[in-house]
Amino acid sequence: MPVTVIPRDVLTRWNSLNDMLRYCVEHQHPIETFTAQHRDLRKFELGDDEWELIEQLCNVLKVWRA
């Protein structure tokens, strides 16, 4: 998988939150692997319910995507 950067949520940029969340859902496995390997990041690990909520939010925000 090529090295990429997570899009940032920018208040003045339309759909930036959607872009960021969609990227995270697409890269869920590498994100989980990375946080599991670094003890100081384990507090930021997301549970299955939280990942599902993000996916649902992506579906809602998709309606507003131009």
C-alpha cells in the first residue's frame, strides 16, 4: 500500500470531514495495526461500534457530496 496522508478537516473546505472519515474507513486495518503497535496511541483505538458509526456518518454525508 502506498504511503498517503489522512485528509484534514478544514472548517472553510466543504466536504473535508467527509473526505477525512472516508479515508479512515478505507484504511481501517492499517490504522488499527499502527495504533496497536504503539502503546502511547492505544488510548485512541476505536471499537467496532465507533467504526460502524463512522461508516454510517459517511453514508449520511455522502448525500451532501457534490
